[in-house]
Amino acid sequence: MQVVPRFKQDDGTITFFLAFGANRQLCRLATNFNTQKQAFSYLQKHRTEFERLARARLASGELEDGIVVLSML
């Protein structure tokens, strides 16, 4: 599984793709940070846990408009 970041305009919110095989799932992580750089650093630090959470939510169908929505741990 691979996390490919995609920055969004909102401060502290980062959008990324969760890659599994040939499939990609759009995910959004909302944080309390002021900058996307801080949010991305946080995502990288906790990457394994966010991947696990995203896979679990995807498997259970917990999507909002086709997006896996995550928040800070």
C-alpha cells in the first residue's frame, strides 16, 4: 500500500490517495495544524495507522461522497 499526498487549499487539511494494487482511494485527513506542511509531516509520522484506519473504513463502507474521511489520532 502506498500513500500519495495531494495538497488541498484548506489549511491543515491534506488529501491523499491510498493505493492498493491498481486501485486508488481518495482520503482526506483533517488536522488542527495551521499549515499543510505540518499536516503532511503528521501524516507521514502516523502513516501506518492512517493506512489501517482508511482500509477499515473503506471495507465497512464508511465513505462521505466517495471519500474516506479521517481526523487526527
